[in-house]
Amino acid sequence: MPPTTLDAVVLENLVSAAVAAPSIHNTQPWRYRLDPATATLEVRAAAGRGLRHTDPVGRALHVSVGAALFNLRVAVAHTGWEPAVRLLPRPAEPDLLASVRPVGAEAPDPRHRPDLYAALWRRHSSRFPFSPHRPPEELLRELAAAARAEGASLWFPGVRDTIRMMRLTAAAERRNTETDARRAENRSWMREGAHDGLPGAALGARDATGRLPLRDFSGVGAAGALTARFETGPTIAVLATARDRRADWLRAGQALEHVLLVATAHSVRTSLLHQALEWPDLRSSLHRVTAGPRYVQMLVRLGYGPEGPATPRRPVREVLETGF
């Protein structure tokens, strides 16, 4: 039997786990609503937290919410229940992206392994240089299986295609810094002492060689930024889906977080390269390089190096509404 109520401690823990997920620019574009009659948590898009210039169609918002949804699933499983998930359950309410109801289960879902719950609290993006050592092939296969379990695919391109992807990412980064609206939007999410956005300590340095184009949130360009030598042959994973609808974006977000948590459980650091996905023509070029008939949803950089610092999160009271 499913629980008839979720007590305040359990509810706060579930939502805290959900909001630990990564989101573009740490916008945290989610809110949660509890139906006490059915103990169902609604996962909704937060009005005003989308990126009008960077993400005009809301794809990155959906991916971000999908990542939070996966964390919520893992946390529900940690309580001893299984999460019954519906994506886009009421089309008349476009901001309602998913619902999660704890239910009983005869056997645990293998996707919700116990080590992922511990990992979700430790996962932080690392925008620092990694060592030249590539993660072992066995782990890369495990990461691909994690994405596949969520209805996505993950693969690791060779050196030539990786170089082409980095060039496309660099082209997108140049456009972002040269376009006033994009540059201003990026800088608006650099925040100190706030519950959202990115503090300066989380940004890391820029690659002195220019081969690895991490995002420049300051908009000052390489000439005004701290630099360091990054790995010369980065390990890049390509996350893609067979289709490119809202439900696919949510699945991509769940797959992304599943991959990130498995990597974290193995002490592998990660950071995200999203810039080329923010320009339709460059995203199309990325498809041709990497995915063929599939739709690229994220590039993930993996490796061994310093753990990234924690970024702030809004308190549960700001994102959770209890009762209708």
C-alpha cells in the first residue's frame, strides 16, 4: 500500500534531494506541490526562472527539471518505496512537468541503487583541470548503461570527433560573449551570497590553450580571466535521445543525472558543455558530428581532478507548496 501521508521530515528530505540536482546557470527552475490526499508530489516549472535568450524554447529547463526528477526518484526509493512517475500528466497544465507518487514494490528498481543516494549529496560540477588519465572502459560502459536505462544513449567519441565538438563549442562560446543579450543574461546569474546562481568560486579557470572552451560567465573573455592548463585529450560523453520533444528532454535530464551520480559514486568528476546546444545551427552541426539521426542533449566532460565546490540552493520552503 502507498503511504497516505508524507510526514514533514520525509517530505523535506525528498525535496532537498531533488533540488540538489544541477541546472543550467544554477537557475533551479523548479517548484514542487504536494497533494496530501494521494501523497503525490507534482514537479512544476518555476515561472520566471527560464533563460529567455539562452534557452528560448525551454529545452534546457526541461533537462534541468528532469535531473531533479531523477534525484527525487532516488530519494523516494531510499525511503523504502518505489516512485510511480508520470511525465507531462495533464497537457492542459504545461507547467506541470511530472508527478511522483510513492508506491509499494515487490522488488527494488535496480536503477535506484543505494550508492546513488549518497552520491546525489556529493555531486558538484568541477570546472577545474583534470588529470590525463581516462576513466576505465568498464566504468564508461556502466555510464552508457545508466543513460540507456532512462531511454537515452551515451557514447564516447574518438579524438577527431572530440576536436570537432570542442570547435563547435568554442564557436558557440564566442557568440555568447559577443552577443549583448546572451552576455548580460549569463552575467546576471553570477551571484555572491544568494540562494541561486553561481558564485565566483564555482567558475574555475579558463583553459590557457583554448582547446577546452568552458563557459565564461563574466563575459570578459580570455584576456581578463584566470587561466590554467587543462587536459589535452578530454574525455567527452555525448548524451542523446531518439526524438526531441518535451518528454524526451525530461528523459534526457533523468539520464544525465543518472550518469552524473554513477560517475560521482566512482569518484569521477564531471562538468557540462552546453554552449553549442544553445544555437540551432551549431546544434545541427553537432548532430552531424556525433549523433546521426539522434538528438544531442548534452556534452559531459569526465575525469579525475579536484572536487568542484558546492553551489547554493534555495531552501525547501521557497520551492514547496503543500496542499491544494
